[in-house]
Amino acid sequence: MKLDRNGLQFFYRYVLNQHWEWLSIIKPPQVKRLPDILTPAEVSIVISLTRKLRYQVLFNLIQYGA
């Protein structure tokens, strides 16, 4: 949103030669993203919370590099 607003500000000031008045735009809520890499402790937690054996095997293979 900041990039769009700054683009509009540039357009008004330098292309249209008009005064730019800042708009009160409601910011979207911050979204918490999952980390890209899990720590070994986090991987162990995921494996221990998995109920199906086939998925536990899959996670263990991924963890230790098949």
C-alpha cells in the first residue's frame, strides 16, 4: 500500500503539478508467517504430534535426508 500511495504522490506532484494531500488509509493487519526453516526441536514436535505412522515416517525421512 505504501508503494501505491507513494506512486500516487509522485504522480500528483511531478506530473500533474498539484498539491498532494496525504490520505488516511487503513492499514491491513499484519499477518504472521510461518518460518521458512524449522529448528530440529520444532521438527521433533511436529513429528510427535503427527498421529499417522506413514506421515511420521515421511517427516523423519525429510528431516534426516533420505
